[in-house]
Amino acid sequence: MPGYKLVCLSLLLLIALYHLIKSAYRKEKHIRLASERGCGQPPETPNILFGLLQIIQLLQALRQNRFLDYINELFSNHGNTFSYNTLGTQSIWTTDPENIRACLSTQSQDFEVGATRHKVIIPLVGHSILTSDGKIWSQHRALLRPNFMKAQLVDLGIFERHFSNFVTCVPKDSSTFDLRGLLQKLTMDISTDFLLGCSTNSLVLHAYEERDEFAQAWKTAMSWIALRAHLGALMDWIPHPSFFKSCGIIHAYADELVRTALASGDKLAGGEQRYIFLHELAKEVTDPVQLRDHVISILTAGRDTTAELLSCTVNVLARCPHILNLLRDEVDQLGGQKPTTETLKEMKYLQNVFFEGKHTLLKSSILNPLIKFMLVLRLYPIGPVNARIAKNVTTLPVGGGPQGTQPIMVKKGQQVMYCVHGMHRRQDIYGQDAGEFRPERWESRRQGWDFLPFNGGARQCLGRDFAMMEASYILVRLLQEFDGIEQRDSRPWQEHLGLILSNLHGTLVGLKRKSGADSKGILMGEIFSNSTSL
């Protein structure tokens, strides 16, 4: 027995010695590489109690809905790029455009999204573009991209049908209501109609005060995904059967439509021909589960983001009546006619105010008319913080040394967190009034990597053009149908950081209808024939 214990102890000592030698070798290798590449050390947050204090402060900030304020305080104290210590691990936080460009573009081959983030959302979207890296991700994107190019030709009538239902749901007495809730239903109806060929008709169910099982399942799933993202490695230890039940409801709805698409190609039941994303994709993908995963991943990426963009824009316009009046003047030039793709292209208002209109992600799209949305996305980016994981030992261009101008080393497996929210508010980039809503700042500046409303590089949002077309159309029609947008909430904007960034207080407004507005509202004879029972 003593001999057995001695052998075990010797093995443990050998294993410990091996890891110590391995760690020392790696450290020496990193020091040598750092020297060869001229790297410097970035500033570090305090390592009190192995970073436990950092975790406590971060959790407190999340609970108090001031996470972004907390992060911006760290950038203010430690610089635009720093090392964040927690429980013996070091992640790199940055708002430097050069570092973000390296992660997303020039050195993207050295970084990946990582398995942890994939695990958060995979129960809902399966193995799709949102849960893949490398060659598999490239294959998914190559498959989806052509269909999004075709989507720019979508008939705007799909927007109008559901917007009419939206108008019917708005209080007729100009009383206060949460606009964001209705906009979430509107964008869900449009998205499911466009993607699946069959709308969830959430606005109709709302108008008739009927239960909306799909919308409730979606809300539950999104809430759990946000929580799982915060829990990280602890997500498996927290039981959440309601999450998996909600995923099942969403899958069941999509599965039925996928079977129809695979069986009937691109023909609708009534014989009408129109662009339906699912039907086009079914020409190339025959696996029903893969087809469902692709469509739900796109719905996940686009539905809430468009609704929140519209909510935030209306919130800002209601607080800035002079900007609202300028916008209304341009909309009035349509003479009451509903916007078309062509008229949207011709609306040049605020191009010179917000951007010079020459170097923009949207240069060739239909989105030039309402470029003011982009200013809202500067102050309130839908995805305020994002991350990449280093696939191997690499570097970032700046952040090291006394002046922060030297490259910094990034270890294999190390996480790089880039904060778009903080970058968009940097005073050295956007001026001393970077935190203010001032459209005129865009008269003399061009867009670059210091402005990322739709991410950047190869993983730039595929659906950005469709989302902005949808948001543009809805905002124009909103101003055509309603004469006034009154702010009914004196509380300042406060962050709510779930799957996306939103206002904790919602969008409480009052909308005054125009006399003679031509929206007919819900066509009751057609509604329930288009509904799908869950």
C-alpha cells in the first residue's frame, strides 16, 4: 500500500511539473514573440482577490441596468484598450477601430466567434450561420447571401398589409401606449410573412385580444437566450424547461411550413407567385431541419433588431421636434402617395447632414433616403458589445506600451471584447458632444471602422438592406398616417441589455391620427384565412 501511494504521489508531482514547465515555455515563447513583433503590455484592471471584485461589480452593474456605464467607466480609467482580470483569466477589451478591424477583417483568420456563444443559442437556431465558424460558416453565408440579394426586390405591399393592421391597433384617442410592443408584433408579422410565406398575424390576435402562442414562445426564448449568454459556463446548471418548450413551439410552426415549401416549391396555395425566402432556399436545401434552422436564425437576427431600431428612432424624434419637422417636410413631398422603392431612392433629405453619402456601407442600397437611422444606431447600437476568440497566438495593432500605440499580444483562446457603444461615443472621434444627438456632425466626416451599426468584415449583417428598407417604409408611413408623435415619458433613456440593447422603459408615446389618412386597417374578411393555428 505505501508503495502504491508513493507511485500516485510521484505521478501527481510529475503532472504538476509538466504543467509548470509547459506554462513557463509558453510564457517564454510569448515574451519572445512579443519582443520580435514590438508588442507592449496593455493597461490592466486591478487583480484584487483574483479579479473577484471585478465580477461582483459587473454583476451589480447588470442588475442595476448600468452595464454599459460600468464598461465605459473602465475605458475612461484604463484607456481605449485594456486587459480585464477575472478569476485568473485575462480578456482584452477595446474601443480602438484598428483593433476591431483586425478582429473582423484584416486578421479575421486568427479569430472566431467561439463555441460558448454557439451553445447559448443552438437549442433555437440549430446548426446555422449563427452557430458556426470557419468553412462551415462560409458555406452557410454563401448559401444565404444570394437570397438576400433577391430580397431587395421584395414587393413593398408586404409591408403595407401588416402596417395597416398596425394602424388599427394604435389607440384612436391618442392615449398613451407602448409603441415598442406593437412594433415588435409588426416586425414579427412582416418577417414571418417574408421568410416563411405565412405570417404569425400577431397584430390581428392583439386586435381581437386572442392568445398569441408563437409571440409568447418567442419572447420566452429570447429572454432565456439573454440569460444563458450572461451565465456562460453556468448555463447547464440552471434548469429552464420553459426555454426548450418555447423552442419546440417555434420549431413546430416552422416545420409545418418547411414541409409545405419542400413539397410545393415556390407556388403559394392560391397560385400567386411572389418572393418567399423559404421557398427560394428550398430549391437548394432539401434537409428539412437544416432549412428550418436557416430560417429561424435569420428571424432571430432580424425581428427584434428592426423593432428596436424603429422604437429608438421614434423615441429620439419625439424628443427632437425640429428634426421631426424636417423629416415630415420630406415625407410630405410624396403628396400622400405610399412610398415605393423608387421614391425611397429619390429621398435625399439629410444625406448631407448626416453623411456625405459617398463612403457608406449602404452606398448602393435603397437606404440613402433615411440615413438618419444610422445616427440613432451610433448612440444606441443594437449590438453594443461583441466578442471574438483567438484561434492561435496573434496580435492586435494598438493598445500596448506607455502611449497605447504598440501592438499587443493575444494568446490562443483569449477573448477580445469590442465595445461598439463605447467607440461610438468616444470624444476624440466624434467630438466633445459625442453623447449628444447632433446630426450636423456628419457634414464633415466620412464613415470608417469607427462606425459599426451592422458589425463589419465578412460577418457583416446579411439582412441589413432588407431591415433598413423595412424600417424606412414603416417610418414614412407612420408620418403619413399620424400628425403628431408626443413623448409621454419624462424618464431618461436607460439601458436594458438582453439579446439586444433596448430602453428599459419602452417607448411611451401618443399618436394623433391625421384627418383623411387612407389606411383602411384590418381587412376582417381576409385575416383569419391567412392565420396558422399553433
